[in-house]
Amino acid sequence: MKQSRWSEQCLQHVLQQMPLIQDRRSKEEIYSQVSSARKRERRKVWIISSMASIAAAFLFVIISLSNMPALQPKREHVIKKKNEAIAIIPLRAQDHSQESQAIIQADQRDVVQSRLVTKEELHDQDVVVFGIPDVNGQTVIPVSVFVAKGEQLSQQIENAQSQVMGEEWGLSDNLFDRITISPSHNQKGLWVVRVPKAHSALSGGSASEVMFLSSIEETVRWMGGTSVQFFTENQKGIDLPNTGHVEWLKIPQKKRAYYFYQLDRSHPLFLAPSPKEFSTFQAALEHMKTASDDPFRPSIPKQVNIAMVQPQQGGVVVQFTSDSRLDESPAIQWMLEAILLTAKEFGFQFVTFTGGNVSRIGPYAFDEKIAVPVAPNPMPIK
């Protein structure tokens, strides 16, 4: 840095030449005015700071209010229910995913998909029932597929076969692949089953043969048939490795109970008939509460007790005890539907549910006659 060229004597000389400024105020007056000026300056700073704080708080309130649920526009979440009924659930834009999921699950619990096909549901439709084995080949489960009304029965069955999704339902797949099932034109109650030469049913083990014959029997039974005639393409009969040559199959009338079957939680629950028969309707109901055979689960829970089973003309009354725990849960509705299917097995036309300190469970009103179903386990089609 360069040194200043001004000496101390020069600076004194310049200052002496400047005009004299006189202030007649006393030092007390000068101090008072300076203090007042400082106070005014501090007041200005405080006011500006306070106004900034108020503005910030006001802005925060506006932002908070704008995020409140009542002021947010609502989105509509749509869930399809049975028969294409639609429930609209409003979901708030700021909802957390877990909260939203809880709302949806609660609504799904309120609307339970029936495991029955009733006359009222058919309207302009028909239904085709297939007996499909479970994936482990332990039982055969009847599954219903809706088809268009007015077509020939053989065409309805062919259309229904293309809609079977056994693997997606947690059941066996491709059992009816390339097999034709049709009613006889010449004999009432007789059905004709044609199997191709290379079909897996003709080359499997003994368990596979049993499941194949049981599936045909279950299918024809639900379609109203009383007997089956087999063909291998155009030749009479089928040759099974363990059973031998089979040309005819009689369809017996059975009196069975209905249990719950479900492969796992990712697949639907089915109402499955018992492999064994029961002598009375009451005996079947008792076993529906205690069944423990794989792959079945009891369809009547432990907390539900039946006080009385009283046959009527064409129907039966099922009375629950007053301490039975009946509610709107899916398991309780499906229990009633399992009882309705079991009643159909025993030839009853209707069931009247009483007791249990309830007036209704799902679509089923107590103390009223409920017609037995047309078919079990309706499944969605592609």
C-alpha cells in the first residue's frame, strides 16, 4: 500500500481552514436527541420484524387449511362386486396408503361374494357345472360357469370349457382339454363323453384315473344326467391302465356334506362336497363342524351350535342356539351356503334358519324360507 503524502502538519493546516460549525445546544440536549433517535430506529425495526412474523404465521395457517381433508378434492376408488355391482369409496388425496388399504378392506368385508348360484341370478343366463380336481388329486370340486341362454347345450358346454381357469383358481388344469361332453339325443339322462387317444387320463396312475372318473361323474350329476357312455374318439369305451376297459358309468344319487376348501390365501375359497355320504341331514351337519380331513376345513365354526333340525314338507328348519356367535363375516355367510347345498343333497327344496339372536346374515333372512341353490361356486370368466 502506498504511504499517504499528507503530513500531520498539512492535515492540521487543512482543518484550520474549514468553516467553524457552532452548536449552541448543551451536551444534555444533544444526548437526549440522540437517545430519542435511537429509540425511534429500534421501534421501526421491531414493527417490521413483527409484521414479518405475523405474515409468516398467516401464510402457514393458509397452507395448513388448504391441506385439511375437508378442503381437498376427493378421488373415487371403484371396486367391482358380484354381478358387476359397483361400490364407490372416496379416498382423500392426502391419505396414507395403509389407511386407504384399511378402508378398501373394510368395504370388501361388507360385500361377501356368494358361493351359490340362485334362480334369481340366472335371468337371461344359464350355468354349466364342471367337477374339477384339486391340485393334489384328493377331491373333486364343482365349479359353475355362466353361459348365454338360448344356445344348444353342447355349445354352452364348449363355451364354458374355454373359460375354465383351473390353475388360477387353485385347482387342477386341462382335465377337460379336448374332451367333449354332450347329452344323448336318443336317451334321456344319458350323456356322451368322447376322449382323444392321447389324453392324459388314459395314461396316468390309479389316482389320476379315479379323479378323472369322479370329475365326469360330478359334472354329469350337476347337469342332470343319470349315466355316461364313453368313447375314445369314435370307438366305444376307454381303456384305463389300472381300471381297464370302461364303456358306461352310472351316476348315483349321493347325500353329502359340504366343507370349505382353499388351496391358499391367494386363491378363492370353495364349497366342496364330502367324499363320504351320510344317512341323515343332521349327521351331515354334525360332521361339517368337526371335519379335519385334508384338504377340507370345517364349514360350521366351533362357536356356532345347532339346537334343532326339523324337517318340514319339502324343507327343513335349522335352529341355532342363542349363544351361537353369528355375525356378518364371510365365514358365517358361507356356512349358511354350505348348509343350503347340503340340504339340496338330501332332497330339501328350502331351508328356514332361526335362532342365533339375529334377523339376517348377508342376503339370507332368518325365519323365512330360503330356496336351495341351482349350483355351487360361481366363478368369473375371462
